[in-house]
Amino acid sequence: MVSRRGFLTGIAVTSVALATGCAGGRSAGSAGAAGGTRALPIPPLAEATVDAAGVRDFRLEARAGSTEMVAGKATATWGFNGAVLGPTLRARRGEAVRVRVRNSLAEATTVHWHGMHVPAHSDGGPHQMIAPGGEWTAEWTVAQQAGTLWYHPHPHGVTEKHVYRGLSGLFLVDDDEADALGLPNRYGVDDIPLVVQDRRFTGDGALDESSPGDVGLLGDTVIVNGVAGAHFDAGAERVRFRILNGSSGRLYHLGFSDDREFHLVGTDGGLLPNSVSLRRILLSPGERAEIVVALRAGEPVTLRSVPVTERAGIDRAAEFGFDDSFDLLRIRPATDLSPAAPVPAALLPMAVLASRDAAVDHAFELKWFMINNQRMDMNRIDMTIPVDSTQVWTVRNDDNWPHNFHVHDVQFQVLAVDGRTPPPELSGWKDTLYTPPGVTYTLAMHFADYTDPTIPYMFHCHLLLHEDRGMMGQFLVLAPGQQPAPMTMPMDLPSSGHGQHS
């Protein structure tokens, strides 16, 4: 078993047998050829110090390394504090945090706190570039409920490649209300992070970054927590999996090999008002789901991604990976499992921000690498938002491709789907939303605490190639009487490499 502390440094040099797990569709690949499985690496909890003022201080370093994503083959990768991925940062609601980031890579990058309510200067978007050899510090007070957030690079034009090379990690927020519910909460024991990503490799094991399709760098091998073909040895009757779709463009339609039910307890921004019993859940890039699954002693089961059934209006669905199947993780329960409390039906209440028929403040149309017929311009502010205001937005995918929609700084509520009540799995806080073609989503969000007339937040499609090619915009949150300041380009911005829609 790869230890938590040893994961980031040990995975690159430890050779263990690879799983037969990835299978099905065009995604069978060669990942399982060696036979056997590897123990699931658990990203270590990040070390931190707490100063006299009570600020929790983390340190991250983006660096290059080598990883055995596929057993027996060394792959050049990037990671935070190690060869691939990054440690799990963890803090409590109300706690002040500081993250010092050093860039030891050969090119500029950023670190964005996806899902976190932060000041714009600490958001880590494309205006906070960190030069090679440079350092950047983000500081804020955690002011949101417990949830599973993540961090990743956000340099305009090359975000996809920076994430694809391995720069991602989780940021968990805790609070007393969530702790009191009795959900599985022993990190690495019955509370398990799963960073799910797809990769494509050359014959010698290098990452294949050539010829992205319209969805981006679609891989034929799925890795979980940095490795292909993993197993998890479970010792409890119920296990909570915190699942992140950390892929560039692939959607995952998740369930278990025996079609058992599981409980969805949380989405992007934290726990739902009520747990939801499901057999499948769809996650687009950037979305998270917290699920609790009941296990039976001595009976293995596999977490699997199956073909995406929601494909109305999608042209060339196979090219976007909708037909593919993968076995993600083999779960091996012990013959004697420790007891676990049932999942409570009621979780955390959520006050509704606006009515379904409230006036719409902004409407967004997603099409052809553009939002509202505009590509991203680093020197253009697309809108300004007054602080301490609740906004209602509509989002519609008018393309024949898959897209989704992510908003920085806030968590939002889905008020309506084509004017109707959202399904139960969309009843909680979200920051990223899959938008199938032809469907209008009505969202409500509240902007509070932070204003900045100079540094914007982003809204964008989180299929990373789409974002890189311009499917992104910028907004400022302003205090009463504040006016936007002139925009200036950050240093060393790469070209976005606009492509063509067909």
C-alpha cells in the first residue's frame, strides 16, 4: 500500500503491478496488460503551520517529476510538492488561510482555488501569473460551508496542458454542522478522495499531447489519484468517496458494476439539503460529487464509468467519448467490516436565494468557443456586479457540442431547468454545471465581501480546450460608486490558439 505521506514522492519510483481495470468502448487501451492492481494512492494531507494570529499557512511548489501512471513506464509529469497532483489542503470554516506558491517549472503558471470564495487578487486566475522561479501568496478567510473544492492552474491559453501534465489537488473545507451528521470522515480510511482523469500515452510512456479534438485531449486510459488500474481495500460498511472529474474534456457517467444504489450527499459547494439515492451520476470536467456507498463483507465491486446516455443534440457523440466505458477503481471489502451509521435523509438546509421567476440579470449563450458571440479578451471587462447583490443568470448551450459553465468566487443554486424544478442531484450548491444542448438553466448566486476595480473574476466553459480557445469572460465586483480601472495584460501570456468550429 502506498502511504499517504509517500504518495507524491514515492509513486514515481515505486513499481507495482497494474490493474486490468480500464476496459470497454474504445477506451480499453493497454493499461491492464500487466495484470493485477495497484493500491490506490491517497494524496497526503498538506502540512501547515498556524501562526500567532491563527492563520493557517500552507506551502506549494509546482515542479517537474516522473510518475508511473502506467506501471513499468516512467512518464514525465508536473505536480505540487511532488511528481504528480498535489497534497490535500484542509481548513475549517471561519479560519484564515495563507498559501505560498513557488513556481519551479520552466514556464509561467497560476494556482486557482476552484469553488472557493476568495478576494480577486487571491483567486489565481490568468491575471495572477507566477513567473518561473517566482512566488505568489494567496490569503483569505474561509467563509463557506464544508465541501470538496480543488485547485489547479489557470494560465490563459494553456490551462489544459498544465492540468493534463498533473497539476491538480483537493482543498477540503470542514465545519461543525457537517461534522455532526455522522458521515464517514476518516480521511484515507472511509473518506476517500478520487481525482479521476484521462490520459493518452505514446509507446514509451510519455504523455501524448498531440492533435486534440474538439473536446480537447481525450485519453484512452483513465487514472485515479495519478495511477491506472487501482484498488482500494475497504474496512468499513460504508465508504464516502469524494469524486472530482479532473479531466480536460471527458464526461464520466458513474455507477457500480452491480448497479447498486448509492447516496449522493454532496456536490460542488458542499452537502445537499437531503441525501439522494442514485444508481448513476454524470460529472463534467470540474464537477465534484460526494457519494456514500454501502459495502458487503468480502464482496468486491467496481466503480465504473459507462456510456453517457444524455446526448440529445450532441453531434459526433463518439468523438467526445460518450460511447466509452472504463473501470475506475476495484473496491475490495474486508471479510470483517467496521459498522457505520446509516446515511441521514436530511443533511444541511439551504435557503433559496431567489424565486424561479425572478428577473434575469445576465443571460449567457455558449457556442463556437465563445460566450455571447465573444471570445476571451484579457483587456475587456464583460460585466460589473455590485457587491452584496444576488444575481439571477440564465445559461444555454446553443451548440451541438458538450459544454459546461463555471463561475469564480461564488457557489450558485440551480433555480430551474427549462423553467421546471431541477432534479434532486442539482438541489445543492454548485460552481460548475454541465449544459447539454438546447437546455436553459436559471442560476442564482450572491456576491459578497470582496470588491476590486482592477482584478476580475472569470466565468467560462470548464472543458479546458474550450476555455483556452476563448470560451471565457471576465467580471468585476464593485463597491457603490467604484468604477473599473484600466485593464493591463499580465506578463508572458501565451497565445490562446483559437480553433475553428465545424
